[in-house]
Amino acid sequence: MSKRILIVGTGVIGLCTAYYAMKRGHRVTLMDRAPADHSGCSTGNAGMIVPSHFIPLAAPGMVGLGLRMMFNPESPFSLRPRASTDLLEWVWKFFQACTPNHVLRSAPLLRDLGMASRSCFEQIADDASATFLFEKRGLLMLCKTASTLRHESATAIQAHKLGMPAEILSPEEAARLNPGLQMRVAGAVYFPLDGHLCPEQFLRSLTRTLQRAGVEFLWETEAESWIHQGRRLTAVQTQRGVKQADEFVIAAGAWSPTLVRELGLHLPMQAGKGYSITLPAPRQIPCVPSILTEARVAVTPMGSRLRFGGTMEIAGHDPSVNHSRVRGMIRSIPDYFPGFTEADFRNQPVWSGLRPCSPDGLPYVGRAGIFENLSIAAGHAMLGLSLGPVTGRLVTELISGETPSISLDPLSPNRHARP
Ligand SMILES: Cc1cc2nc3c(=O)[nH]c(=O)nc-3n(C[C@H](O)[C@H](O)[C@H](O)COP(=O)(O)OP(=O)(O)OC[C@H]3O[C@@H](n4cnc5c(N)ncnc54)[C@H](O)[C@@H]3O)c2cc1C
């Protein structure tokens, strides 16, 4: 049965949900408070589609690593202390989730979601109206030191156990994948199933496809409050009036918790700020994307451009650029790629985005609270692009009255509900 679906948020999660809902024959409206150029976290990200990232952000060792990095102003991680019970609760829940058991339970799920999403990207790219390129060249985890390489090799062994290919490479083998690029590393782990794309191109392509299919876009329209009758939402109130629908999906990224608070829903989430710089004419261009493992910098070729992305700052919803962190990111690049200098990045614009981070490293996908026609699709942290399409497909299955093809129980938005 065709339903009226209202989706709040036109980031990658909202657009992908709209895509699958439209394909299923639903009548879809997308609403965003931003203008039509997509200003959320989904534009300037590193563009990696990474089923290899099956270890959740909350994992053993992360608390110690975070504490060590916090006091270095140029390190890739920081947490700005502030008097906030939400922040305290998030930190406590993150700490509780950093266990081997949590990783053991989450890794097969993240693998399944990642692999299913990769197939979805292939399917969307085959759509006649698609105008983006999905490149399948894998991902190199480049390691400067032997100890990092040993640690990454352990992840490769875990990947094998989960049925995912991964190869441990010598510096020479890694160099063969990137002809013409100078590299100085101790070795690398190669994940051949990973892919990449230009996120802006992907969002533009999807937006055009949806517009051509008759999906309604309400730009510069902020969802402010809700109207409901018992257990059913009937409409969302905006500054431009009321919008009714049969089903409501919150895909508002790092701002989702505020939007559902008045409905009594508690979604612990912190914004994790990251930056990217895109060189329009780089000195050298790698063929295969990589992560500079110790520096936690992602490097992605996007046509003739080269994007560097990194840092994770837990500092509220402030989008301003912290130049010390950006300097730290830039300084690390010549350590791995000696063909680049810090001067290459001078005067290049810095993009910032707020990742929606749940405390256990798993997104919130599913029905929310007591409301039978409200779904949440948010909290994907560092994996929002990778998991966008599968999230859209699963939410569409849910609102179409089907049993989701991957169990959503571990992703329930109600998992942190207060008694
Ligand atoms: C530096 C960096 C690199 C990254 N690299 C990768 C990568 O390589 N691969 C990967 O998978 N992920 C990556 N990510 C993560 C990814 O970008 C995010 O997980 C993803 O973009 C989140 O998408 P979203 O749709 O949930 O949120 P957003 O893109 O933030 O979209 C939310 C939208 O909701 C709108 N909104 C909010 N509140 C309201 C309201 N009340 N009314 C109306 N509209 C509202 C906002 O305006 C916004 O447009 C990276 C992130 C960063 C910062």
C-alpha cells in the first residue's frame, strides 16, 4: 500500500531512505532546514564505502587512546569538557561499551550491513539516471610502524574469520597498488572489497533522481514540533506551516536527539566534528584510497582531486574550525607521502562536518518509543556514507510493513530508553 512518507533530513541517510521508499511506490517528502546545497555532514566526508570497518568505534583500548590523545592540541581526537549531563551519560555509556563482547556481537552485524550496503551502491549506480561513479579499488590501511602493522594484521585475521578478504602487504606490495606515488611506510593491510566515491556527486545524483521521480523537497524548512493522536504522529509543525504524513522518518544526523526529545524519546548522541581538505591539483594522486593509520587521516582520490579527512572532536554542535587540529592532520601527511609538503595545503578551504555518534558505535535504526509510525535513522558516526543505502532499504522495509531483511533489534532507537 502506498503511504505518505515524511523524512526530516536530506543528508545521505535521508536521501537513501527516500530513494528506496520512492522505488517501493510510496509518496515521499524530504524536509531540511538547510538550503538546497546540502550543508550537513554528508558532503565533504572522505567518500569511503568501507565494509572493512566492522569494529565499532566503542572497542577495547579506545578509552586509553582517547585519554592519551586528548591533551595534545594537534592530535586527531579531543573531548571538550563541559557541564552537560548528556555528555556525561554518553561518555559513561561509551566506556561501558568498550568491551571484547560488544565487538564480538557487533562485528558480524556491521559486516552484514556493510556488505549489503555495498551491493546497494552497485544497484543505485546501475540506475539509468545515476551520474556518480562508484569506484571499487579497495582500501589500504597504511602503517608507519611495525607495531601498528601488527595491530592491523590482527584485524585482517579477524576479517578472514568473518569471511572478508584482507591482505597484509609489504611496503613494495603496497607501492605497486599506487604507481607514481611516493610512500614511506612499514607495510599495509589491503581490504579489496572497499570502494569510494565523491559524496557531493552522489548526493547531487540521488537528489536529481528523486526530483525526476516526483519526490517533494522542502528546503529551508525546519521541523520544530510534533502533532500526535495517541500512539500516532499526524503532522510535523514547521515555521512554514504543518505537514501531514502517514509515516515519519527522522534522519537529522547529529541534531536528531533534540527533534525527538519532546516525544519523550532519549537518544544519547554526541556530535563528532571532523575536517577535510580537498586539493584541486595534487602533486601526486594515489590510485587506491588509504587511511594513514597512526594519524587517523583518510586519503581519497576523487577524479583529479585528492581529499584528506580526519579528526574527531566531541565539542557540541559548534562547526567552527580548530586550526591546531587541522595543522596536526596536515603535518602527518608528508610522514607517509613524502612527495607532499605542508605548503601544498596553504590557503585551501577547510570543510567541517558533525558526525552523529551514538555511544556504542552502532546506529539507531528502527521504530521509536511508543509511536507506531515514527522511525529513526541516525547515529552512523564514521559510517554514515557506507551504511546510507542499506539503512534506507531497511527503513523502507519497516515502513512498508515487512520484516527487515537484517534484524534491527541491536540497532533499536529504544535501547537506551530511561525507565
Ligand atoms: C571528516 C569526515 C570524514 C568522513 N568520512 C566518511 C567516509 O569516508 N565514509 C563514511 O561512511 N562516512 C564518513 N563520514 C561520516 C558521514 O559523513 C556521516 O556519518 C553521515 O554524513 C551522516 O549522515 P546523516 O544523513 O545522518 O546526517 P547529515 O548529513 O548531517 O544530515 C542531517 C540533515 O538534517 C538536517 N536537519 C537537522 N535538524 C533538522 C530539523 N529540525 N529540520 C529539518 N532539517 C534538519 C540538517 O540540516 C542536515 O542536512 C565522515 C565524516 C567526517 C566528518
